Amino acid sequence: MYELDEKDMQILEVLKQNSHLSIGKIARKTGIPIATVHHRIKKLKTNGIIKRYTIEVDQVKLGRKMIAYVMVKAMRKADQSVLLHTIAKHDHVEEGAMITGEFDLVFKVRVKDIDELNAVVIKYMRTLDEVAETRTFVSYEIVEK
């Protein structure tokens, strides 16, 4: 297993803020030599620490300003893992998790309005044979790290 040190952590923090930065800019921000940054990033990729580079889309500017959390109770004999992966593929689902407690799954859903939320929960999730029950919580405000 690859052991991360302080330099690796500095590089990762800069990349988390902006993965589009050049190696030279990362070196300037961290105070680590360019060759070292290049070597460290290559090692972080090789060891699977950095899986991919991606973009962060402003969902509000795309019209999706409403966030809801949908709890799903699976039917008794349903394969919860399959259901988790099936629902997670929906366009409006940002993330899903298998959980403990009264419900089996929870999904973070981002939509433009209550009508779109209705389409996701009532017209999609609740029509799946493996879904026994849902409970939806609309978010007033979130803080992302």
C-alpha cells in the first residue's frame, strides 16, 4: 500500500481545488519542485489514489436548484445492491448509499422543481418492483466541502 506523506497531501489538496492546473502551477502553490510534483502525481495515479480528473458543474446554473434526499425501503427479497446501482444511474440522482436502519437505501436527488422531483420519486422509483416504500426530505440549504 502506498504511504502518503505531507507532500502528497499538499498536491492532492491543490488538485481537489482545481484539477486543471499545470504541474508548474501546482509546484508554485505547494513550493515543491516541478520534477517532484510530476513524479508524485504519476505515482498517485499508478497507485490508484488519483482515479480520474473531472469537472464540477454548477447545478443551479443548469436550473437544478432543488436537492432532496430519498429514503428507499426495498421489497423483502429484493437484491439491495442491484437496486442501489439501478436507481443511482438515474440522471437526477447525484449519489446513493446502502444504509442501516428502517430504510435500506438513500439517494441525493437534484432537480429543478417539485414537478421534476415528483417524476423521479413517484413516476420512477416507486414504479420499480423492488421498491416497497420511499420517504423524501427536501433540503433547505446544504454546505459542501
